[in-house]
Amino acid sequence: MKVLMFGWEFPPIISGGLGTASYGITRGLHNAGVELAFVMPTKKRLKIDVPFDIIAADEVHLIKRYEQVIREMKNINTSVFKKKFTIAPYFTKEEYTEYLQQFEIEKKHHKIDLEQEGLLYFTGNYGKQLMSEVHRYGIIGEILGYGEDCDVIHAHDWLTYIAGVAAKEASGKPLVIHVHATEVDRSGENLNQEVFGIEKYGMTHADRIIAVSHYTKNIIIHKYGIDASKVDVVHNAVDKSQKLKRLGIEKNVKEKIVLFLGRVTMQKGPDYFVEAAYKVFQKNKNVRFVMAGSGDMLTRMILRVASLRMLDRFHFTGFLKGVDVERMYAMSDIYVMPSVSEPFGISPFEALLYDVPAIISKQSGVAEVLNHAIKIDFWDIDRLAEMMLMLLENEKIAKEIASKSKADMEFIHWDYAGEKIKSVYKTVLNFN
């Protein structure tokens, strides 16, 4: 079984949980005997060795690929080929540029390499040109759909859905989309309609949908109008090869540390963390709070902490990655995830690897599998503060909760996820 998989991030190119999940899923599938070709916008910064092919979209030569496809398809059935092929083949710079303009994107944004005419430009970032890159990725999806041999197409999150659908239509192979998060999670009622539309487009055209939690499955059903029978749930996991002990890492402060680690955005509930922290500090002065991450609410959070006169007890680290994340977990005494809407949430797993008890939002997918973690409604600041105080002041309870929560993780690993995803592939192949 061979899978053509479209992703956007892959370690060390990580902005959030998508890159970590992509790595874990591909490793689990490889261990399950699935042959993979993983597509991403660019691999210029990629330094990791993997036992499968990685295809960089910015290295896919459109003109050469089209010439190859045309030669092959003419030998089969020219009339069928012309009917199916939705992107006209281009052999000149002028025709190539004309197609790009169909997306109403200025040519200068594509940064066409005149020496390697036929290559599209990708950063793989989340900047101003993100939507342009998402649509260009769709071009690559169609080309690879015709040119790559595969049994199933798998697309991760909205960034890749256009490419996934294009590859499906070009190849005739079944499409599985993987929903790691939705626009409903990210924006609540203030939806980006273009992103929402792409998500619904992908869900509608997919043969099967994998949701990272039952929480996310319910959103797919009720907010996007998708039939429940089309959606499978496969929970995310965590890399258990990380160090499980606090070896060689020491705190440089005597107080206990309460950690918030994630994007500082509405979805993650940083404002609820700050307000609960203030209530805790009124009753326990032997504590410091860390907000590790970046996002559009960061400045507002700093100003709020300043107005509460807690700047000397609050630390804003900015975005952390790699060993700095591990050090932060290792130095912490409590991890708090007060997300307003969290499709899954791997970070509590990561905290538990360092024996850090977690307080998590009931509005999260991970709450479905961590039965012994403390769960609160994200908006219940009083309850959140109460639970933080209990763990800070009762080390025995804190250790017990961490221990029991780690036991909940016994069957939470990427190999198990890989086997479940493989079974989804088998389902769509039988249907076809």
C-alpha cells in the first residue's frame, strides 16, 4: 500500500502541533508497513532523515512533469485525458504565467526562477502570502496526482485540502483528509469564510475524514454538515522517547512554576490563565507563572499582567522549540491548558513525560483520553485557580494525579495511531 501524503510542516519546521503530529503519524504508518511519499511546500530547512520519500513542492518542475504526463496519457487515451485534465499543459513562460494569473495573484508574488522556468515558489510559512501558497499547492497536487503512483491520498489540515482534492481528481484514487483543527476552533464565531470554505470543500470531496478527537468529529458533523458515518476518530499521541526524568536540569528560582505553553491566541485561552493566576497569587506568594508562546494576544496579556502588578512574578518567554521546550516542562510544577476550543492537544502528554500534573479544558479532545487529569471549563476562572492552588499546596496529590495520568497514556502512541489510520485506508480501498 502506497500513500501520497500532503502536509505543511515537518520537524524541524514546526509552528504548532501539526508538524509534530505529521512526524508521529508518518513514523507510525511506516512501522505499520505503509509506503509513503510525503509532500510539503519546501524542504530547504529540513535536516531530519526519514525512511520514506519527501517531495518538496518548490522542486516539482511543472513543465517537465506535464511533458511526462502527456506522453504517458497519449499512449492510453487522448480524449479521456483531455476531458479530465483541468489545468492546461504549459510549455512556454507566457502560457505558464497566464495560468498563475487565474488565481488573481500578481506574478511578482510567485518569484518565478527564470533559470528554472516551471518551478513554483513556496516558503511554507504562515505569512501574508499563505492563501496564495495554498492555491499554488493545489497545482502541485494535481501534477503529483497524475505523476505519482499511489493507492490512497492523505491530506493534513485545510492548508493541503485543495491539493488533496486536485490529486484525487487527477489520479482517481480515494482521498482521506485529516482534521487536526478547524476554523471553528481557531476563530469561534468570527470565521474566516475563505478558510471555512476550503475546509468544507475538503470534507465534502473526501472519501473518509479522520478527526483527532470525538470533540472535533462533533464539530465536523454539526458545523460543517458532514455525515457522521464518514468520520473516523484517531487520537494523537506523543513521542515517548523523550527523557522522562529531569536529568541535568535545575530550576533557578525557589518558587513553584505554573506553565502555560502554546499559541497566545483566543483559541488557547491565555486570558483565563492570567486571571486565574492573579487569584492564585492572592493566596500563595510562593509561585511564578510562565507564558511560553507567541501570538496576537501576547501584548494584551503583558499589559494585563502589568495592570495586575504581577510582572515580577510572570515570565513571557516567546516561542520555544526543541530542547528549550523540554527544559521548560522539566522546570514546571503544573501545566495548564485552558483552551476555549482544542481539537486534541498534545502538550499535556508532553508535560506528563516530565511528571508534571496537568489541568486541562473540558473543551478539548485530549480530555477524552486523560481520565485522571484535572478538567475544568475554560471560562471557570475560580475553579481553575482552586485546582492550581490544590496542586501547588499538596505535593502528594500532584504526584498521584501525574502518575495516574501517565497510566492513561499506556495505549497512546504513534504506532497505535498508525495502525488505526491504515485501517481507514483499507476501508476506502474496499469501497473503491
